[in-house]
Amino acid sequence: MLKFGQFLLRNFLNLLIAMTTLMICNWSFDINFWISSLLAIVSYLLSNIIIKNIQYLRYLKRNGLNRSEYKHIQEQLAEAYSLLKNLNRNYTKVRSISMFKQLLEMNRLVKRIYHIVKKSPKKFYQAEQFFYAHLHSASELTEKYVLLSTQPIKNKEIHLALQETRETLEDLNNVMQKDLQSVLATDIEELKWS
């Protein structure tokens, strides 16, 4: 969330405050150097907390979110990241080239949506269905597909189940493309009016 530039600015301001505190305590009030140093460290830590909170609140205000919404979005992103890692593991275990391509495309879609929402948390609300339903379904289906495809026993039931899963994943892939379009819809509208 907080960019590297904000980190540098915050620490620069903290150092200025700490050095000013050290000089004022040591020269103006004639306090012992070690006590002045301790007060400078305390002022550094306090100013760090205050400035970081100000930066955090400005970030939330810029994105039109409150703290609880942002926390919820971050939790959903963390869960989505674990499901994304699961998808990454599963698509490399598939033996069929067509299924590998299909899962690779799905994985790319998931990554795009994830990174867009991570960069702009307000877009989470345009992709809620993706986070609450589609991503979970994709993860579970790929896991079951990989499990069935790696079994040594291949009968009609397994082949039928694998075919149905491939078709379901193809449908889910199409739904995820629509999710990506809905996430990008506001950006497209902004470009049209620019």
C-alpha cells in the first residue's frame, strides 16, 4: 500500500524531528546527551507512527474506502493469493496440452484481476463474484481434475468426469473474462470521456 517514496519521506521527516529534538534538549534545556538521545529516539518513533497513520488515512480517502472495508479487501486478497498459488501448482501437473493451455489462460486471468484489485482496492466491488465464488470454484475444480487425471485407473466414468470438468473450467474461464471486463469497465469509461 505505502509506496517506497512515502517510506523515504516519512523517515526523512522522522530524522528531522529526532535531530531537532536532540538539539533542543541538549542545547536549549541543557539535558544530558544520553537522555536527549533517548528523547530523540522516542520522538522518532512517535512521529513515525503519526506520519504513517496520516499517510494511511490519505490513501484510504483517495480510494474512497474506510478502514474496515480496506481490511476486508486485504483479507480477500490474501485468500485469493493462496488460491492463486494453488492454481499455479495445479496447472503444471496436468498432462494434457489443451488442458494446460486452458489452465494457463485461467491463471493469467486470475493474476490480472488480482493485481488490478491489489493496485486499486476500490475495484474489489466490481469483482466481488470473482473473489467470493469464481476463484474458489476454479481452484477446487483444477484440484479435482489433477487428482483424477493422475490416477492410473482410466475407465469411462473417469474420462467422462474429466471431460465435464474441462467443459466446466472452460465456462468458468469465460466467466472470469467477463469479471476482468467488469473490473476494467470504469477505466474504459474514463478513457472514452477523456
